[in-house]
Amino acid sequence: MRYRCPIVFQSPPSGEHSTEPPCLDYDLSSYAPAAGRRPQPVLLGRSIMTPVLDLNRYHCSAVIDWLEFRFCTFTEHQSLNVQKVAARFLGELGARSTVFVSGPERQPGYQGSDFLVRVQDPQPRRFYLFLEALHDRYAARADDVGKVQISGVEVAVDFRVADTGSISPAERDHLRWQMTEVLRRHIRPEPVLTDLDRNWPRYYTEKQARHTAQYWVDTKLRAPSALLHRATLLGLDGRVAAPLSLEAHNQPPLDLTSYIGAKEAPIMLRIMDKISDRRDPEKKCSVPLEAEHKRSRIEVSLKGDWDKIGGAGAVGLQTIGDLYGYDFKQHRKPLFEFFLPTVDLAASGRLPPPASLSEMEAFQRTGVYGLDRVHRALASIHHAEWAKKRRSTRPVRLGKKGRLLSYVELNQKVDRALRSLSRRWESPCMRIVGTPGPKSKAL
């Protein structure tokens, strides 16, 4: 059996794609435990939905998109002058990185001795040479470089369509859209990243000339209903019942970036169809990417104040010394964990009252995240009914994965990319033979 999920856009594609709207197909197969494993009671009688997508048609890689560190100088300087020197050092090293220097509160036009330096696209060997030169010019001895404090880092995982030489531009676009949809539809990070206020998965739309957040799953029901009344009678917060209404599920357009985690939070995820670079939201401009550089991307920003343990420090990235030899694969389970949904075909996917939607409808709109919210909302109501003796059978308890299954093939692909990233950042002593260090001189 096969099920089709349409891909939606804010600005629908034109040309060849307008005659055959992009979609993502799913094969359904009966759940069976892996060889030697016990069956999971919550999955018995259910069917697994697997995307019809050949992952071997994509190259997967992981990069550090930017790295921000605290840099202190012996005397006061202007951030603009420090930035000019830093940019010159990177240029003399042949690095493709760009750099931005600000004050300790990330304010531009700062003058003082405490700076935050953000390097875009840092490269392991050149980055260390750059730090040594910056310390020689402004601060202490080069052997202090390893103690430099990290205030933020962004790690990105990219999927590029493999170039077979015979693929058409339209097919390349379609494959990229399908992968972007898979990343959004199958991600379910740790609940601590999604359950706090303002951390909920969302995208932004323009409504009445305002940039407005639209949550994947609304946090409350839009109008009084029997569903809300039932939850209230059971002593539950009305927000618990919201996922059981189809109207609460909003499918994110593929051409809009999806966010998980508040903007100011120590950890924030983004999922995007990356077709441009150097985007400036205020000027509403960006640089289009060449076809071979367009990609599906999921990235995580780990931020925090330099004098506190923020997102980077919480995962063991407090200093530059921690960065070299760091195991990036440890990020995969809490941040880049992908799952396959399961549905009850015997009930045609329809959920019992008080739900007003089917499992497939929930998954089509909001992926495994929304479907998991539906399952846990029902479980909360059933357990409350059991406690009040309004239910004759004890409800099944949902574990950490709920009624989802690990998307093993996709998780393994991300694992390999993160391991490769770790190998590239193994040691600060990997120098470029014949590459001189930058000349340290005042502006």
C-alpha cells in the first residue's frame, strides 16, 4: 500500500513543476520486531510508513557553519579595527572564512578590551593559525589559544543531490525538495527542546505586514469545543487536547525555514531548503546559490554568554581546546534524531473520540512531531479517565519513542557525516605545509 503526501509551498514552483506538483510517497508495511528483539506492545498491529526515497542519491556532510569566541586584549581597541585586522589575517592564510567582531553583548561599534569574534566557515588548520596570529597581535602567548572561551557554535548537516551527469534541473529540484521535506517531517528532537514556551516548532509568515510565528501544532484550541470541555472536566490543561483537533496542525511550506527553539534560547534548530546565502532579513536580499551548491540543511546553533555555560558549554564545548578532538556524533541523538511513523490501518487511521482527525492526516501536516503529540494527548486523556474510574481498561504507557520507530538509515547517514566532521577537527597541530602565518602589524 502506498500513501501520498503533497509538498506545500508559500510560493508554488512554476515551469515543469506546475503540471505535476511535488509530493513525497510512503510505503506502508506491517510492524515486525527485528531479529532477536522482543516486539514492542505499543506497536503491535500497526503499520510503518517509510518514505519512497533512495538515500544513496544524496551526499551527506557536516560542517561548522560559524564559531564565536571571547577575545580579550591588553588595551582598548575599536571592534571595527580588530575586525579589519582579523579579516586581513584570514586573507593572508588563504582562508575562505569571513569574520565579524562585536562587543561582549554582541553590539557593533564597540570600544573596549572584551570582544566576541565570530568566524564564518572556519577551517581547522587555518583557524588555529588565525587564533595564534590574533593572540600575538593583541593578547598573550600563543600557548593560551586552547583556553580561549567559546561563546557559540553552529553545526550544520547538508544533503546534496548526487550528480550523476544525467539528472535534469527539474529532477534535481524535486529530489532536493523531497529530502528537505523528509528532514522536517521526520525530525523529533528531545522534548526539552520543544516543550517549553516559545520553543515550539514553528515557521514565520507575513500577516498584515507583520512577521508572525505559526506553530506546527497550535498550543491551544481556536474556539471552545467539546474536546476542550472534556479535557477540563478531567482536570487537564486545555493545551493538552489541542493536538487532537485537525485545525491545530499546520503544514509548514517547504520554502520557509522551520525553527525549533526560541531565538534567544541556548539551543535552536533550523530546517531549510537552502538555495541562497548571505541573507539579510532587514534589506530582504540574499545571494542565490549555483545549482550544485543548493542543498537541504538542518542546523543547530549552540549559544550562550561568554561568562556562563550556555548551549555550547552544556555539550562540552567551553574552550577552543575542547573543540579539537571533539566528538560531534554525540549531538545526533538529542538534536538530529529522525523517526518513522506507525499507524493503525485496521481502524483506517481514524482515532477514537475525542480526537477529530486521523493519524495520517496529522502526519501529513506536521510529521512525526505532530503525530507523537496526538498519541501523547490521547494517552493523557485515557490515563486521566482511568484515574477517575471512567475507563474499564488500563491504558498503555508510551515510552520515550511513543509509537514511533527509529529511522535507522537516515540516522546512520547523519552519524557518518558527524564522525567525518570530528576527524577534520582532530588536532590543532595539523598545519598546512608551506602556508606562512599572517603578518602581525598594526593598522
